Amino acid sequence: MLLLHLVRGRGRVRAISTKASLKISPFPHTFTLSLSSHTHSPMATEESLRKSLADKQSAVESQGNAVRALKASSAPKSQIDAAIETLNALKLEKSSLERSLHSILAGGGDTREAFRQSVVNTLERRLFYIPSFKIYRGVAGLFDYGPPGCAVKSNVLAFWRQHFVLEENMLEVDCPCVTPEVVLKASGHVDKFTDLMVKDEKTGTCYRADHLLKDFCNEKLQRDLTLSSDKAAELKHVLATLDDLSGEELGAKIKEYEITAPDTKNPLSDPYPFNLMFQTSIGPSGLSPGFMRPETAQGIFVNFKDLYYYNGNKLPFAAAQIGQAFRNEISPRQGLLRVREFTLAEIEHFVDPEDKSHPKYPEVADLEFLMFPREEQMTGQSAKKTCLGDAVSKGIVNNQTLGYFIGRVYLFLTRLGIDKERLRFRQHLANEMAHYAADCWDAEIECSYGWIECVGIADRSAYDLRAHTDKSGVPLVAAEKFSEPKEVEKLVITPIKKELGLAFKGNQRMVVEALEAMHEKEALDMKAALESKGELEFKVCTLDKTVTIKKNMVTIQKEKKKEHQRVFTPSVIEPSFGIGRIIYCLFEHTFYMRPSKAGDEQLNVFRFPSLVAPIKCTVFPLVQNQKYEEVAKLISKSLTAAGISQKIDITGTSIGKRYARTDELGVPFAITVDSTSSVTIRERDSKDQVRVDVEKAASVVKEVTEGQRTWEDVWSTFPHHSSTAADE
Amino acid sequence: MLLLHLVRGRGRVRAISTKASLKISPFPHTFTLSLSSHTHSPMATEESLRKSLADKQSAVESQGNAVRALKASSAPKSQIDAAIETLNALKLEKSSLERSLHSILAGGGDTREAFRQSVVNTLERRLFYIPSFKIYRGVAGLFDYGPPGCAVKSNVLAFWRQHFVLEENMLEVDCPCVTPEVVLKASGHVDKFTDLMVKDEKTGTCYRADHLLKDFCNEKLQRDLTLSSDKAAELKHVLATLDDLSGEELGAKIKEYEITAPDTKNPLSDPYPFNLMFQTSIGPSGLSPGFMRPETAQGIFVNFKDLYYYNGNKLPFAAAQIGQAFRNEISPRQGLLRVREFTLAEIEHFVDPEDKSHPKYPEVADLEFLMFPREEQMTGQSAKKTCLGDAVSKGIVNNQTLGYFIGRVYLFLTRLGIDKERLRFRQHLANEMAHYAADCWDAEIECSYGWIECVGIADRSAYDLRAHTDKSGVPLVAAEKFSEPKEVEKLVITPIKKELGLAFKGNQRMVVEALEAMHEKEALDMKAALESKGELEFKVCTLDKTVTIKKNMVTIQKEKKKEHQRVFTPSVIEPSFGIGRIIYCLFEHTFYMRPSKAGDEQLNVFRFPSLVAPIKCTVFPLVQNQKYEEVAKLISKSLTAAGISQKIDITGTSIGKRYARTDELGVPFAITVDSTSSVTIRERDSKDQVRVDVEKAASVVKEVTEGQRTWEDVWSTFPHHSSTAADE
């Protein structure tokens, strides 16, 4: 199961206060390839195959016994031969069944694996990324972006700034990574940002408990063809509910299945929680613990008051932040998808909880794309092309602002070059969501690892601002001023902290919060019960238990007041982008192979849109020639002056090889200098070439890379150039 | 004394291996305002004043005694009154002398302080920056950039990418902040990236030892007017040599001056080194120590091999990186200048040590700006306007490539808006530089804190690549292929490690390095001495002592070889930019105040060039009016579509107030909608306004902010609009 930094870490931390058991991940269902119930695994076929295989295995065994018996009884050769022939036929049938089962279990995995290998080889060879500190044998989960990867990343971030910050007039901030403990205590990360870990009892090597159990089940299901269909169903159930298992339950399963340390086969410890934050110490005293932030959002929340003021004390407004976040994975896997340090881009859109409309919502309402609402997931359907406006008006998406951001995220991702058909918006299931969350959707992108959440878009209600208000004592609230004072009747719940403190000690805060969070009806019921019986049982979700509330512990009464303003904690709608994951999926979606002109090799191409291409244009003299070189340098210089990243290649390599090299970097255009008056411009994917005057070349490339002009337009404007044998 | 992250940390770490004593900072002289010998402090006047004051003090005392004696002897009243009059006159003269001395000692400090306060107030009020985690009472040395600050920063970085990475075709990389110990062990940071610290012996509060001594000396010099001029000279000497003091020497001075803990007056511990890196642990085992990188450069060095390959195995080439760096200051001071987390932008330009010419050098050779070579500093002169080409050709700047980068840095800083007159390039003194460095210059910017290094430009020779080659065993070298094999005679120095190990144990490596680093002449002398005498005394700088080398410890001989290529460790020239410091200095250089039209208040303005202005344009309807609002929204939308950051303000506030608000954010242009057909465009600094058609407004602003057109040109093209009383 693929567990994701971004949403999972946060979902867990923020969801945890409602749940008694530690939730490892909110996504139990989606990523186990053909093993998941949501991906239409051919269950019937698999089950019947397992059954036939078991039958065939018995048949083989009994026929084997028969042959041995015949031999022992010195039966006639012809009779023995016939029996052997039957045995061989049965064996053949069995291995055919095995092959069918294998292929079902692999579920296209081999092809996917091979495709991924091609992409990753190209990415590593061309230094899109590099395992960090390679000369020192690297560190798991840390990667460098090499030159083309770094350029793609900076293009993606620049477009993010244009598409979100600039177009929405967001307030961008830039906060430090080093964060004092108190902030992450308030947010819940200090207590709950954990994974369950087991240790090799002899060597001390650490493993993620759920990973070991998952690997065991998958291995068993895929390799053990003798598995009964009952046992297979059991293992599948474990996989599906893996993320709901408590530490004790995980430990029990590990014991039951006799799972040992993968490398040494030593026994394993019981699972225990490991906090995933990198810890450090601020200042020289050693008395101020700090952490490297696990997300950028907290930096925005703690600044709410100043940002609200900066915005003229008006709602709604959005703040945004791009920056590094850290997660000290127990054992990082899956290359660029699960790393220990990554770039997040987060938006916190603050809004009046009573008005979640959005003025620009009509601009996205007509968009259609794959949506995967809760209902469809529960009933085993798949994602369907849906009109966003319909989903909002039917109440499937909770509110306009959430819908607006879903639409904007869709536009952002597809403009980067993410394939629409491999992008879906999946709604969180009720059990994945925190109690306070109004609604939550993940933009999931399909790649060779399965469907990967790359953006989480959550309506987190007032949770985060309240948490920091409570911890800091600074009210993070907004106010709506009335044009004239209003007389209001309010139900006032006043927990008597002294009494609660005496009764509940360390749990006092949770009880107070639960009391204050009561809805009107609940509070009135409590008032009635306290008045009649003097006490009542009260469920405190965050403690996962029921406590006895006595009459002296809380007062509840209706009061009439004249109010000049309504003071409230804003809701926050949070689109949160895992930039590295988006980039990795983009690499897979834009990668393809095509035969060389001679047909003797497969050439790699990244079909990056100009927007994200690491280099927009290459400039080649066709042959080594001083005059051509001068022209090439001139063009290269004007491209740079126009802010178009370019690369000049004056090596004597054949032009075909030079094209192939730049196709592999995803460079969309190549200018080839084959005369001093005009040059050719080649488009990467069509390999079409036009002939353009030297003076115009740079500006044509600028227009077409900056989107002021399409290649089709260029193609219909300029004379075509047909490539000669030397060209390709 | 101002000690700087950037260059100091690195200078120290990298310089340290040559020096026996721990050097705290390479910049003893420049930052102590009027106390520094380099800033022409009016020594003569100060000294004579101190002397006159001491004389006057004695006169006051003896006259006081005289008065008392007269009183005791019951002298006539008239006589006593006359003596008192004399005494008062003497006291008046004394306090006048005190005022003069005070004012000399402050050296304009009060004005500077007041100016800084105005800038900082504006910056904080308008959220250019915010003390991080303010609602939790903050953390010293951590700051957030609020919305306008963040926009300025992202503009500065975008321009840095255009000016350096794009224009020089540099290979930009992006490496993690989390760094394993081995890398920083190789670079020297684990052992040497330290400051000397003392602890309050009772409370455990930590202080920087040099800060306490510095504060004591400054305080004494500035406040104690009874100080003898001898004592004053002594304290000044301490200040000037502060950075050369060892831990023991610092401790001795602290004892001698009886310096105690500032807050409690408790006794202090002896000074001891504190490592300034934030330490953490990678992975769950607790066995892999890691640090938050103190600079970005190491990520480039460890990737040298891959980057050289990416560049077609050709030199020279430059790699660049922008990213966060960390420094766990003992007690951060001076706001944005000395922080615990900061953004660095670093370039490592790799070059053949035998050819440090630069093809683009002629483009900068004619630049003239303030340079402050070593020689001028030693002879007490000040920085002079110098032609860069002259400095290079005279050998003052070591080589063309270094000179080229000095020129490019000058262009970068001045285009951002740094005042040429408050920018100088200061060469490191011989004792500030590491033994391996060929030359080093700092771009220093003058602000209210004095001259601040903001960029260090160093020719670090082969040091860093060699350090990682040694530690990792992976040769980080380049090769020049010969067209045909060359017969070369080489002097081969082969230290016999076994013998050296026996003789020098833990010091073996330093001895080996020193032997290998010998010049030809030195080696031949050693060979001769060993052959004649069997041993000789040999100075090992890194050990700061002389060792005895015996004949069996090293072989030195000339060998003839046929070589097909020359393999060598490239030199690296490193321009390293402290982005936060540059931005802070930019704030000070662009800030000014001017009276409001009514003359009743001072208004603040940042005269940011459009390039760095956080918002390029504001759009106002002159009065609240639906038609004007619609026009304003239309213009605002076209500006955004054109990628021009803008802010629309439809509040009913007076237009003058709205202008003042945006001037304070440094917004260069304001469009005011006062009709539906045409609008006015106002330039911030001149307050001049032109009238432009509605349809053209956005494109005129785009052209003038992107530098395709000057304001002068706009001013001469469009009709002028004279502001009415309502406007300003």
C-alpha cells in the first residue's frame, strides 16, 4: 500500500484526535493494484482458478500415487506408460492454470515495472535527479534535482505562483523550517505524527510494522499458488484493513504469521510508535527542542492575525507558502514518491464558515473530469467523468470554494502536462476524514506505482486556528461588524475549569473542549439532565471514553445580548501540493519511446509542454563551420536576453544524435543553422521543421514557447523544411 | 564586531586547517563603526578630549576640595561663593567636554539608529517580515517574510536565476538540507564550525565569549568618560584583535576585566567551542547523525563528477544552487542580518587551474566601482573608485574569472537597487584567507549597522574537491586529453604511510598532506637533505609545529612518463550570496521619507526598482462608483493575465491615503480610474501622472515595469495630468 507524505501525514495527525486507535493511513483501498476491491480485481476468476488449481494439484498427486503403485506392483509397461501419460497431461494442465493465476496476480505489473525502469533510467542518466551524497553511498530517501530536474521544478513552482498566488491575489509568506516544539505540540504532530515500528531483536534494524505485514500478505498472495481461497480472502482482508490496525493488532498478526526480520530472519519486537519529525535543539542550551517542519501550513496559521490585518480585516483571503518539509521515514521506498525531504506548496484559504461561496466559481463550474465520490467508492464503482458544477450543486462537493479549488487544481495539473485520463479527484471516505473536516478530495495521478495522491484539497473547518488559539492564548478570530447592534439570544456553555480540573486532571482540556463543542440540542439536553439528575455520562471523543459530568462542572444558559459584531473562527480550505510527486508523475506521463530513423534503436522523448520544459530551445550549427557558429551564438544570445532558456551545441556530433539528445531532455524546439540567412526550427514531437529568417528565429521561438502563438500557426506561416538523411 | 554567516562561517571552517588557534572571524577591522582603524576614526580629537576631560575632572575635584575646606574653616561667605562659582564653571566646562566626547564616540550612531528604527518600523508594520512564531513569543533569530517581503525575495531570486544561471548557462541543482555527518566531516564543519561560548555558572545561560568582551570594551569606551587614553588604547587594541584571540586568551581577558553574566552578574565559565550546526538523526536507529546544512556548496561538490559528465567532460563550467542554510547561533543579534536560518545562493565555477581566463571578461572590464584592496586596508586608506580591468591587469585581482564574477556581482546588486556609493568590494587580508585560497573579495554593503558582507567571491583553488576525494575515495578530477601522448618528467613525492603512521600516529594525515603539498623546490631541497643528513626538520602548518622527517618516511624522485592526458583537480571560484542580507540592505537603501502634501506628516517610501517591487501596480477607482469599479477590475485582470502583480483597492479611502499606503510598499505605479475612457498612471517617486486610454493602461504598465520602456519615455508620450487637491 502506498502511503503518502502529504495527505496521509496530515490526515493522520489532524484526524487522530477523534479516534482511539492510531490510524496509519487514511487510504486503505486504493493502491494495492489488482488486490484492491476498488480496482475491479477479477475476483471470481482468481477464486475459481485457485480452486481449479487446488483440484488439479490433488489430481496430480493421486495420479502420481497411482503411477508409483503400478510401478511397485510391476504392472505391464503399457499400463504404466498410459498412467504416466495421464500424469503428464494433468501436470501440463496444472502449469497452465498456474500461468493464468500468475498473470492475473501480476495484473500488468511486469509491463508497468518495465516502463518505470525506462523512465527512471533516462531520468538518472540525464541527471533529472541524483541520489543525494552518492559518492558517500547516499542516504535513503534523499534525492538531488540535477540540472534538468531543477529547471523543471523551478518552472513548475513559477507556474504555481502565477496560477495561484498572482491570479488569486494570495498572500505568500516564507517561514523557517526550524520550528519550536510548542507549535507542533499545538498542531498535534509531537504526539501523533508517528508510524509503528518493529526492531530486529538481535541487530536493532528498524522496519515499519505495516510494511512487513503488507509485504508478507502480498508475497503470499502472489507467489504461493497453493494458497486456499479462504486463506487468500483472509490475507486480502488484512491488506484492506491494514491501516485500521492498532499497534497491538499489528503485533498479533506479525506473531500469528510468524513474520521475522527480512534480512536476518531474527525475531521482531512488538510494534511501537516512532515520531517522524527530524528533531533538533534550538540555541546552545539544549533546553529548547525544535523540529524540522513536517508541513508548511503551521507557519501560516500562527500568522493568521497579522495576515487578516494585512488584508484589511476582511474575509475571505488566502495565504500561500512554498517550502521544504521533512519526514524522517523509517524505511523510505519508491524513489521520488516517498522521501525524507520534499517541497510542499500549500494554500490556506480563510473563509466565513457561514458563507463558502466563491465569486470566481462560475469560471470553473463547467469543467468536466474524472471524479470519484465517496458513494461510488463504497459501491465498488469507478471514477466517472463528471461536471464539477453538477457535483457542487448536488452537494457531492461540500461547497463552492472547495469546488473552485478542485477546478483550479485540475487546470493547474493538466496545463503542466498531466494526462487528463490518468487524473482523478477522489473524495475521502468518512473514516478517512477527521471529525472536524467538512469534506476532503485528493487529486490522484495514476503512474506505474498506482494512483498517487499529489494534491489534497480539504475543508478543515476551524480546527487549526482553534488549536493555536487554545495553545497560545491569542484569539485567532475574525469579526463581522453589524451595521447596527443586534439583540441575540445565545446559548452560553461555561465549563467550570476548577471543578473539571479536580475531576479530570490531565484530561481537563479535552473535556472542556468537548463541552464547548456541543451543538445546541446536545447542550440543552445536558442542561435538562443535569437539572433533573444532577449528573450524566458524556462521551469525549478525543479521550475515546465516557466521563461523568456533574452539575457543578458546567453552566449552560441562554442569554440575551446586544452585539455589535459577530466574532468567529474562520474555516480554512486547504489545497496542499506535493511538488516532487507531481513532477515524478509528470515525468511518467510525458515519457515515450520511438524508433530512430534507421529503426535500429528506441529513442526516449519527454513531451514536456514548453511551460515546464527544462530548456526551451537548442541551437545547433548543422556542421562545424565558423560562420554557422557565429550565427548560432547570436541566436543563442538573443534567446537568453529574451529570458528563454537555451543550450548551444557546437560539437561535431551528427545532427540526428544531437536531436535525440535534446528530445531526451524534453527540449521542445531546436534551431539548426544551415545557412547564414535562414535557419530551421524543429518541433520535438512531430519532428516537423520550418524555415525562418535568422533575425526572426529567436522571436518565433519566444512566442511559441510563451504560448502567444501555437506551433500549428508557425507551421502554417513559414515554409516547410523537409529533413534530409543527414538531419535525422 | 559584526560577524557574518556567510563568509565568516565558511572562511573559518575552511581556513582553520592552516591555523593552530581557532579563528573566530576573519574580519577584525571593518565593522566597529567609529572604533575601527579603517573608518578614519578621529583618534587625535578623541584622545585630546579624553585628556582635557581627565584634567578638567581633576580640576573639578580639587576645586570641590577647596570649597569644602573653605566651608570647614568657616571662611567668609563671599569667598565661599566665589569658590563655588569657579567650581560650577569648571563643571560646566567638564560637561561640555563630555558632550563633545559623547558625540564623537557615537559617530553619527544616533542618527543611524533613528533611521534604522524608521525602516524597521515600516517593514514590520507592513509585514515585510514578521518575527517567526510571534503568538508563541517567537524564537530569536528566526523570521518570516510576510507578503511584500516574500514577493521581494522571490523577485530577487528570479533575477538571480536570470542574471547568473540563465545568462551563464549554469547547471542549477537542488539538494536536501538534511546532510549526513560524513559530508560535513570531510568539509571540516563537524570539527571546526564553532563559536566560543561561556556559561553563567549558576543559571546555565549561554553567551558568546567574544560578544561579552566586545560589549564590555565598547561600553567602557563609550560611556566611561574618565577612561585614561592609555586604557582606551588598550581596549581598542582588544577590539581590533578580538578575532585572533584563542579560547584561553579570551578567557583570560574576561577574568582580567572581571566580566560577569550580563543579566545576573554571576561568574562565567571558561570559554569552550560550541558547534553551530543544527544536529539531528537520520532514520529511526539513532545511529546516523545528520545536520542541517550550514551552506549549500557541499551539495555541489559531492556531485562534481556527474556534473562534469553532464557538461560533456569539459571545463570550465559553473553549478549553482539556491536554498536554505542553517546556523544555530548562540545568541542571535541584529535582526535580519544574523539569523538561524537563511537563504543562500551559491555558484561553484570549476576551472582549469592553469587557465583562469574568462571569455566574457571583456564585457565587465570597463566597469568602475569602489574597490578596497588589501594594500589600501593595510595602509589605512579607504575604498577608491577603480576600473575593474585595471585591478585585474595589475594583478590586484588574482585572475580574469574572479574579476568577471566581481563585475557580474556589481551589476546584479546595483540593478536590484543597491546604492553604488554604499557598495564596495573588499579584498581579504592575508590573515583572513585560508592557505589554499588564491584570492577572496567580499561585496560589502553599507547600512545602519556598518559595512556588511553580503556576497563572498573566493578563488578556493582545489581545496573542496580534494577534501571530498580524500574522504570518499572517489576521485573528483578533470582530464585534459592530449592530441598526442607527451613525455613528461614528474617529481613524484611518495610518503611512506606505514613509517609516518608509526612516527606520528593521529597526526599522520596532516604530515602526509603537507609532504604531498610541497613545491618542487622544497621537495628537491628535502631530497638533498635526506640524502646527505638522513633527516630534517619540517614545518607542518596544519599542526602548527615542526616534525622530524627521516629518510625512510618519504621517497622523492623524478620519473619520466608517457602521458595521454593531464588529470587534475579543478580550481573552484565561488560567489556566495546571502540573500536575506542583500534584501535587508536593499530595504535600507531604497527607503526615504517625504512630507505629505499638507505638510503635517512624514510619509514613508521604498523606491524599489520595478524589478524587485513586491507589487508592480495598484488600481484605484478615484471615487466609489460602479462604472469606475468595473473599469478598475478589467484593468486589474489584464495586468494579472500579463503576469504583472497588482492590487486593486476599491475602499472609499481618500486617494492621497491610498497612494501613501502603496508608496510605503514600494509599488512603482498606480492607475487611477477617474473616467470610463481614460485613466491616470502615477509614478511613485516623481508623483508625476500621465493620462492613458483605458485599453492601453495595462500594456503601458507592463512595458515600463519590464524595462522595455522608461518612465521618461512614457512621460514624453502621453498627456500630463496635474493632480488636484483630492489626488494627494
